[in-house]
Amino acid sequence: MKVDVIGDIHGCYEEFAALTEKLGYELNKGKPLHPEGRKLAFVGDLTDRGPSSLKVIEQVYYLVKEGAAYYTPGNHCDKLYRYFLGRIVQITHGLETTVEEYENLSKKEQDRIKKMFISLYENAPLYLTLDDGRLVVAHAGIKQGFIGKSDKKVKTFVLYGDITGEKHPNGMPVRRDWAKEYSGEHVIVYGHTPVKEARHVNNTWNIDTGCVFGGKLTAFRYPEKEIVSVPSSMPYKEEKFHQFD
């Protein structure tokens, strides 16, 4: 199995298009497909903060529908899903950019995008288990003991990471460095916590290189275990990148 796992896109469609081209994908009826049959996999957080969230939704929806890609949701995806269901959510932390795009559409287009995203989300697994379990793609990562489970505790971990409930002075949640404790044989690829460079620790790879914060959009090539990135066109925000001890 040959897969290219894409980090958190957050509405950065142009960088996504550039990254797939760099990975050798070619446009076929507007969708990036690989001539050698490689598939894309998405770690979630397709939307929010970036300029083209709805375009990313549409692209990923059709790729998954046609069997050319895999998708698992992130915390921003979960919040957008709840928004589309009409539940009360705070339109903050980036959701406001997606909502603004959405509200500028005609009623017909709104219905189309909403239906598309709800279908994408509801048909997605909590995390991806690929290549007979050798590769696991989970938005914020996953502990060895959680693989194969999908209860509420696992969902919280997969969407938000190993959170303590505390917050840093800048308001960001305090997250334990679960990757340091990981000792499993599964290759785990995740995002959620922006880092300046893809981070490889104990058979885990964090590929959220903060594209929406002016970093890079990164892919993890499997089984080659190669990192491929393209630079972001967004303004650089140093304070958004996580520093590990």
C-alpha cells in the first residue's frame, strides 16, 4: 500500500494543490490523482483560518467518494459538523472564516456544501487503520492501548490530544507529549499540534507544520517514510508553533 498523508490544511487550498503536484499527482477532471495509484490520506482539520475552506471540503469529498483518498476528522471538522447540524457552537478559533465563506454562498450552494461535509464526516472513521494495521492516521495522535477502540475517551484523545485541562498563558491547552511514551510497532501519523518541522519520535510522525500560520504544508509518504513539504503563503505567526522540551 502506498499512501501520502497530508497534514492539517485549514483552508490552504493553493498549498494543497502545490503539494499534490510536488508528490507527483496529476489533475484529472480537477482532482489530483497519482499515475501509479498512490492514494491521499487526510489527518483532519480541512477547514478554518485559511482562505479556501469550502474548496478543500469539496476536493476531499470527491476524492474520498471516488476511492482515491482516505479521511479522518479533526477537532475543527467536529465543530463544523456540529455547526452544520444547527447545534450551538462558538464561531471562533477559525470557524468564523469558514462560516463567512459559507454565508456568502447562495442557498442552493449552501445546501450542497453542507450535505457534502455532513456525508464526509459521518462516513469517516474516528482514525484510519491502513495497510493491515501497520499505519494509523489519527488527528491528534493515539496511544497504543487505544488502537482498535472508539469510546468517548479515545475520541477526546484523537481529536484534542493528551490534554491536561490546563491552559498556557497564551490560552492554548496544555498537552502531554504522548509520543515520547509511545513504544508500539504501528506507524502513527498525526497533526493538530503545529511544529516548525515534521517531528519523528518513537515511530510517530507529527506532520502539522503550521501551513495556516505561515509554516509549511507537509505530507508523509508511506511506506517510504519520507517528508515532502511546500511553503505557506500565509503570514508567519511564530507564537502558534509548539516548542517541545
